Amino acid sequence: MTKPVRLAREAREELHEAARRYGEVRPELRAEFLAAIDEAMERLVRMARHLGPPPGVDPLLSVRRVFVQRFPFSLYFVELPTRFRVLAVAHARRRPFYWRDRP
């Protein structure tokens, strides 16, 4: 059985804010961004064991990253016994590692 992916409250807020911004640029871009997020989550589930810690993050924290294709975002996540928890939907060029203190 596949573990579900759950977004932390902060990650959910980041996702909605980014989608809103893309929708302001071009309405169809919002849908494309959300589809890319869905695809990244599917890859996260399929490839979690092969994804290592991102540079600059202590490997002991067990945080891993999956890139969002076509958009400058990454999903930072941890694997828990019953689910994957996305800690951040982080823009690649803004405030690196701002999310590190999230539970």
C-alpha cells in the first residue's frame, strides 16, 4: 500500500499563494503549476527512497527534496511511518532554507 502525501499547514499556504500568483500572470498557468505539483508528489511517492538530503540540510533531519518540473519550486518532505509530510513548497530562488525549523 502506498503512503499518502500530506502537506503541512505552511506548505499548503505556500502552494495556494504560488498558484494564486501564477493565476494572476495567466489563468491557465495556475492549472499548469498545480498539475506540476501533483506530478512532483507522485514522483515523491515512487522515488522517495532514492531521493537524498538537499545540499545545506543536515542529513540527520531526514529531510529530502523533489523538484517541481518546469517551475522553480521544490517540495521538501520527510517520510513518516504512515505518510509523507511535505514541510515546504519552496521557491528555488527565495529565502533558502527558511522552512528548516518547521516541525
